[in-house]
Amino acid sequence: MNDTNLEMQHDNNNPGYLVAGLVLGGLLGALVGALVMLLLAPQSGTKTRKQIRRKARDMGKQYTKTMESGANQVRDKAHHVTTSIHDRAEDLQQRGQEAVEEQRERWSPVVEAGRTAVNG
């Protein structure tokens, strides 16, 4: 495996790494926050449970937003890559057609001379 492939595999700007980092960071932060809240809560158990439910809903909404954002980043990157590949393929096709035409023009007189020599 060459250095370029290794760099691509460990590229921290890769949308997959961004999404994973955001999700893991969000979940870890929420877990730590919930534990601290439980340990330091100077209120009744009923009130604490309501607060935990509210925080859990908020975390779920934030998780959904984060996942949607990550999915959009991945979708945008995939579109960019697809467009880039398509553009390169068109360029290569055009260059190939030009090379074929150039060789046809170059060898056409030789082919005609050969035909004339054979047919007399």
C-alpha cells in the first residue's frame, strides 16, 4: 500500500471520521452530563426523573440533527466525487477520440499508398 492510500485512509477531514467523532463526542458528553446531574441533584427523585427524561429527549433531538448533518456531508462529498469522476471520464474519452483521429490522419496516406500499390 503506498503513502497516498495511507493518507486517504487516515484523513481526519473524511466525512466518516467527522460523523463518528461528532456522534461519539455527543454521546460521551451527554453521558457525563447525566451522571453529574444525578450526583449533584439537590431535588426529589420525581423531579430528577422528569429532568432526565427531558434531557434524554433533547439528546435524541441533538443526535438526530448530528446524524442528518453527517449524512448531508457524506452525500455532498459523494456527489462531488461522482461529478469529478464523470468529468475526468469525459475528458479521457475526448482525448482518446482525438488521439484516434490524429492517428487516422497520420496513417491514412500510408494506407492509401498500400492500397494503390496492391491494386495497381
